[in-house]
Amino acid sequence: MCEYAIQICYLAKREEVTIEDVYQFIMRSPSTFQQVGSSEFKANSPCFAMLRQAEANLKGATEARLYKQAATFFLAEALQLGDKARGAAISQVSAVLSPFLQSPLYETVCCEESDFSPLMAITGKCVAMDFPVMSLGDGGRFLQTLITAQVTEAALSRPKPTHMTLVVRDELQMITRESSKEVADLSTARSQKLAFISGCQSIPTLQSAMGGNQAEQDLHSVFSNYSTKLVLSTACSRTAEYFSQAWGQCRDQFVSVSESKEEEELDLLNMLTGNDRLLFSVSEQLVPRCPPDAFLRLRRGGKSNRLLVDAFLCQAGRTYGPDGSPFKLVTFKQI
């Protein structure tokens, strides 16, 4: 329903189409075959006016086919779904679009002219969005996801990319998209000079946002496509355990020494050099390269740490140091 409504409104108004146009078209769409054939609908309905305008603006066979599919859906197919099915569909559409019809999002997405284009972010410009989810709710989350999708699609569709495009998302768990789409974008981004920097508090936080226990495979699919990871101090045992296991184990030697307690005759040499009955044992054991408790010892910044922050850095296919460690400790200073 959303897809076909967008097609009709775009064919009618082109670049001047707004989300309010799409919303009003769906809300005013006919509910019965009698309404479709009525003179009142043809004379006064904004839905019918948009259909007529779209039909008048068609360019080429492709647009004609799109128009026929969309118009047939609203004037015939949707009417055969039944009142309950049609009502449920309209309710879901309304739930998605209605947050954009309220301030301050209305002034951003329902204006006829905008100085923003996804092309800005892929041609060397820096675009910053101030739509906090905590204050704007679903509207802020939807808008951030929408802009990210637009920029991503624009970057991936470039035949010969010339600029590096970087998408930075904090608190990924609040604005993550469908996992299969995330994986598809991440897996093809490198060849198109597209990179993502995403931050989240912990692995359980991200998994909960993606669907809970049922989303474990989706979580790993998304997570594995981030080749570079920077892990700061965390009190989450599962997050610490995840990276501890991912970085593997190494061999460590243990030496134990014990002294014989048997009574010995007085020996001048032993008095000068020490007891010659010391027992040594040497053993090897596999231990984690980075034990989980190491994440608790990382500095968190602030005055107590002289603004220093520690983190473990790892990058797929890269090792550090003479022992070939898959991670290394890095330190940076807060500004």
C-alpha cells in the first residue's frame, strides 16, 4: 500500500511530493466499488485528483506500467481484501507515517522544498542530523533510518565512486534496520567506498533490539561484517566473554617450586648456598589471550584517569606484535 501510494504521488508531483501527500492519498482512497464509480469521488476526492494528475504526467512505457499497477491496486485489488484486512493495512500505514506529520518532523519532511539531498553525503559534504530518539520517539528513529537508507542506496548505486562515504551511527540498537538489509549493505559497501561506524553499549543490548533470543544468528551476521572493532571498558560479562573467546587462546607456562622438608645432617655447603633439595615442575596450559576480567581494568577517562581512555582494537586478518595477537591495547585522550 505504501509502495503504490508513493508511486502515484511521485508520478503526480515528482520531486515536490511529500510524506503528507502519501498519507492523505492512502487515507482518502476508496473503500468500496460503489465509491469508485460515484460522481462525488471523481469530483471532490483528493485521491482521484492525484490519480488524474499522475496519469497526465506519465513519461514512457515504464511509468505507464507502474501507474497501471498502482492504480489497479487502489481502485480494485485493495477493495477485494475485505473491510478488516484493508482497515488493518491502513492502520499500520498510519502508524508509520503519522509521526512525520507532527512538529518538528513535519517542517522537515513535509516541506515542498528542502536543501538536503542524499547526494550531499556522497560528494564530500558532512551532513549532521539532530533528531534524538529519546525526545522524538518513533518519528526520530524512523527519520534517521530513512536518511541512512537513502544515503546508503545512493552510495551503493554509484558506478564509479570517487569519494569515500562514511555513515556514523551512535546507539545502533535504537536505529538498526532489518538485519538482512544491514548485512547486504555491509557486505557490498567496501567496493563502493562506503563505510559504517556504529556504536552500541553491549552485545545483549543490540540483540534485544533485533528480536531477542530469536535474533542470535542475525546479530552475528551483522556483527561479523564490521571488520574493525574498538572495545572499551565494559561490565557486561557476555560482551567480555564474546571477545575473549573470539580472540582465542595461547600457551602459557607455569612453574611451581617446593622445598623438601626432610631433616638433613648439618652441611656447611648447604648453609652457604641454600637447600639443594628444591623440587621444580614446569607445565603448559592454554589460557585466554584476553581474559574477560581484563575489560574491567580498562581506563574510562575522566579526571581520575587524566582523561585517558583504554580500548582493545582488532581488525579482521591483522595481527599485532611478535606473538601474532589478534588485538592490541590502544589509548587515546578525551577532548
